[in-house]
Amino acid sequence: MSPHLASLRYTNAYAALGEPFSTPVAPTPFTAPPRVLHFNPAAAALLDLDPAVAADPQLPTVFSGAQALPGMAPRAALYAGHQFGVYVPQLGDGRALLLGEVRNEAGERWEIQLKGSGPTPYSRGGDGRAVLRSSIREYLCSEAMHALGIPTTRALCLIGADEPVVRERVETGAMVTRLAPTHVRFGSFEVFYYREQHDHTRTLADFVLAHHYPEIEPGDPARYQRLFETVVGRTARLIAQWQAVGFAHGVMNTDNMSILGLTLDYGPFGFMEVYDPGYICNHSDHHGRYAFERQPQIALFNLSCLAQAMLPLMEFDAAKAALDAFDPQYQAHYGALMARKLGFDSEHGADPAVTALRETLLQLMRASRADYTRVFRALAGVACEGPVPPALRDQFIDREALDRWVADWRARLRAAARNDAARGVAMRAANPRYVLRNYLAQRAIEQAERGDYREIDNLMRVLARPYDEQPEAAHYDAPAPDWAQNLQVSCSS
């Protein structure tokens, strides 16, 4: 590994596509001196950078857009998208810039993108900035999701400056440097379909295939169909993972859906605390389009929009067959994940008895407003014999109903010959103790706004090991305190 930013080797394949796929734009640096608020060595390793690069004086200037390194080709990507179900013909990177693309020693491609780097041709009158509040949330959550094993963009560093940015109030500006193999999204295809620029659709599909789906043979006459089928499968798995861990994205527009099946664009997200399938994490979502329970349905809608955009490249029947396969794939992934959360093997995901146990428990949790993460984690400590521990039982109003459920659950475990000790280990590996609860993020934000960034570091350490007990960090799994019960997050967050 190298401790020098200048050691990065750029290839810039996406930039080489030229216009109209993206537009060259120079970042707009902060007017105030930039400073590093946090640096992530785990993400730096993806670029073959030594953690010592955190002390490089170039770091804040490069990743605030004030200094371009040789090989960088800053560009803002063009895309469109369905926003809250309505097609918007031109969106694009309004506050983000692709600085360049790095190939590491393992041959992996990583795009380096600044978020909050100033106006672009796609800013639609906005300032192109991001605020400290939203930048901290994305920085923390992308790494928390990675540690949970959920595909996501990554966060390299968080840069701040004493520069005012006006949102609902005057806030402090910040930039996140995020990494992904590609930031191409469903809307990247939609824009060319609706402009009837089908040659561009093909060019983009060929780019995605060549650089990100090498397992699909370039000479395969059905390669675009194979691409779409693979995206459907990856999206089905991703949404199942979201649902199993209780994550709500908040703005599942097609321009926020990754062609690689990554969690992309962290805005008004939320980890569900009190179990409520109708949980809406975005207070701008007045009609609940993106409520937690609707995420699988919205994912299918978004995939149908992508299918429409790719119809010039594949047959209608093939697209329909791939879409029809979404729900069975989603149900299979979700069933397997939930079976593991309940202490069974993945293959029990389709077992009607296990499915019934899952649904009954969720109903009990909903009636009691029980904490989703804490219930499943506590369940890992329940043995097949003996009283139900208070850590689980006290989360329910109807304790007798819970006792009956536990009796049925234990009977099914005995039938599956599940050993208590081994099962406990497996359940703790499937049920995180720590997730990024909204109040935890808010506490880090409020401290950072006072110039104290230590809580960001604390959370990064805890959330990097979400499945471990971490006795010294036990307070990080506590339910939201009274002051945080009504925290609201909007699209500007």
C-alpha cells in the first residue's frame, strides 16, 4: 500500500464515454479552508492507500475539490428518473462529481465521487452543496451497511469547512468522498430511452457489461437480457437484505437505484426501531409511497421502468419473464434470511411452519411496538428449555401470547435438531446488536456542529462490528430516548 494520494492509478473508463453520458465540470472548492473531519482506513484499502494518507496535507484539498491530481477527469453524470412515480426527463449529478476511476492492484475498479462539490449543469438552480448533517448520515450509514453485509457505496472521508449553506436553516457545508465500482443507475438508461437515443442505450449497456458483468459473454446474442435478469436478481437480494435488517431507504426513485444492486444515495433513510411495517422514514413522503413494507413492490416498479428503457435491446417477453421472476427470488432470499434470524438454516425459508412463526412474531411485535433489532437479538439468547428471559419477554405487552409463540418456536427447533449453543452463535451472526439508529446519528451530528467529531469516530468503531457484543458499547443498542422519539428526516437530510 502507498501512503501517497499521487500513487493512485486512474483509468476513467466512464469519462471516456464522453458526452452526453457525462459533462466535464470542475468542482467548486469551499471558500473557507477545508479540514478532514474523519478518514476511513477500510475504504482507503480498496484504493491500495495506506492509513497514513490520513495525515497527507493534500487530503482535504483534493477531496474538497480545491486540487486536482494528475489523471483525474471530473465529470457530472447525466440521468433521468421516476421520482415518487413521476418521470422527470432530466436529473443528473446536481451536487456530485466523479473525480476519476482508480484500478487497484487486484484489478478492481473504484470510482471516486465527491458529494457536495458545487453546482453542475444538472443542479436545477441549486447550490450543489451538501450540509454537515446529511454528509455525516451518509458517511456513517454506508459503512454501517457494509459491515452488515449489505451491498453499498463506500465512504472514504468526510471533509468540512466553516462555510454557510442554506437549507431550512443556515448550516455548515461538508463533502463526502464516496466509492463504488460504478454509479450508473436505472435512470442512466431511462434518459436515453425517452429521448429515443437508443444507440446511447446500447453503448451504456455495453459499458456496464464489459466493466461490471464480465461473466456475461460479449458475443452472447441474449447478453442484454442476461444483464437485465442479473440486475433483477441482485435487486431482489438487496431488498430482501434491507427488509431483514429493518432498513428503509426513504427515496426509492429510479435515479437512486444502482445497476449493480448497491444501496445508493443515502438521504432520508432510517433503521426501523419500533416494529411498524408502515414505517415512513421520510417526512416528505406524504402518501407513504416508500414506506418500509412497500419497498419490494417499489423495487419491482423501478425494475419495470428499467425494463422499459432497455426494450430497444431485448424482447418484451424476455423482459416480462425477468420481472415475473423478481418476487419468487425476493421471497426466497427474504425467507432464507428470516429463517436464519429465527435460528433455522437458510433452506427452512420456504418451510410453512417457519414462515408462520415469522409472521406471528412480527404481528406480536407490531401489537406491542417492540424494538425490531432488540427482539431478534434477544431471541438468540433464549434456550430450548426454561423460562423466557426478561430481555425478550419484557418487550411485549401480551406476554402470554409471546410464551405460546416461544413454545411453538422451541418445538420447531427441536424438530430441526437445533443445538442451543451452535444456534445461539448462528443467530447472533444473523441478528445485529447495533444499527445506526436515528438518534445515534443525530447525537453525532449535534456534537459535530459544535466542533466535536469524536462521536463520529465512536460510531464508526461500533458499527464496524454490528454482530459482536462489544460490552463497552452496550449503550449504543438502547432504544431512542424521549427527546428523539419524533426525529424527522427529509430529502434535504
